[in-house]
Amino acid sequence: MSWEFVLFTKEDGIGTITLNRPDSMNALGGGMRQEILAAMETAVADNEVRVIVVTGAGKAFCAGGDVKEFVSGKTRAEATLGIDQRPTRDKVVLLIQSTGKPVIASVNGVAAGGGCNLALACDMRIASDRARFGETFVRRGIHPDWGGIWFLPRLVGYARAAELIFSGEVIDAQEALRIGLVNKVVPHEELPQATKEFALKFMKSAPIPVALAKKALQNFSRIDLPQALDQERLAQSLCWNSEDREEGMKSFVEKREPVFKGK
């Protein structure tokens, strides 16, 4: 597949979506939102892709909305849609959450506004030591989008989320690691290889329990312990009847690496 503002590559079961407007710090301009959605749909539908990575070309991950386009009035951001109509950005976020595949943000530089929240919508985040994160919406007179109001307090707690959102403060990678916003920070030059190694960890796992566990983890704050135990029991029964469960246990007995097929 080929798009104007987004690249999609596939290697070793890892599908990588690269935001590709480096001259604009990968700001979400033109039809970029629509292309991100198309690329994500492609990665989700591809049975050869087991893990999805989102990253940016050049010096930035994503600077958020293209302010110059907003000012010019030529934006395709769908900002005027009603509350009952899903804009493209919401479809991207919901797709990331609904797919059973792990989605990793590889944050190579600044992630601001919608770019920050796109990273937060992913299951995990690995960051370059040059990365910066900012809920910069209030500095532009607008409210957060891309799910930031939902994701941020679940990662860092209410008070810290309120501080970041109300102030629009930009924090560096080490502070993001300290407060739990990212999983790990690596030297900038090592980010591509470190991201691949991070993603490959999940390639060793059976896809069915990973997908079920992802859904269960999303519910952790909305269910009580008995409900969690019920959900675990249902997921366990689904896994038990799978070919991958047989392969996983057989490979253990035979002292070899399992070969999972997602069946």
C-alpha cells in the first residue's frame, strides 16, 4: 500500500506505520489522519503482522494538529463533526484499542498534542532519550483529543494528569519514564533496534491469549475481583481449546521453542 503522508512496512511479523511529514514535524495535516487509519486497518487485517509499531520520520514523532492549516481554514481535521459522529482520529484510537495485536509507539522525538495522545493510545511506549511529551492543547486554546483525557490519568494518576493537561507543560523522556508514561527510554541512535527487540518479545507469545489479556487489561479499572476472575475463567477456556495451547504445552515437554499460529 502507498500513501502520501504515511509509510507502512512489514518485517519479521512487525508492521511499522511511520508518520511521514518530517518537514512539518509529522504534524497531522492534509489527509494524514485518514492515512493513519488506512495503514492501521491494513496492519490489523494482515495475518502476517503480529505486532504493530507506530513511529515518526525525521526528528519528531508527531507535533499534533497542523496549526498553520487550522489558521488557514484548509484543514481536513473534521473538527466540526457533531458529538454523535466519529471523526477519523477517534476511529484510529478505537482500532488500536480493539485489535488484539500489541501496538507499540516508538517515540523518536517530540510528541505534542494529538501526537502525544496517539502515543498514549498505544499499548506501550518506547522512547528515545531525545523524546518529549506535551499535552499542549490549552496553549492553543483547545481541549485535548485523541483520547488523552481517558488514557493519561490511567497511566500517571489523576493529579499528575491534571497538572500536565491544565498547564500544557512539555516533559522530557526521563520524566516521562519516572511518572510511568513510557515503558523504557533508550539512546536515540539505538531506538530502531531497541524497538525491534522490544516488539520481538511479543512475537514469542501465543496471539489468542495476548488478545484476550489485552481486552482484560483494558477493563481493569471498571470491574471488581469476582468479575475479573470470571473473565479470566472464560479466557482460559477459550485458550484451552486452541491449537496453540496444545503446541505451547507440547513444545515445553519437548524442550523447544513453540510455533504459534493464532489458532
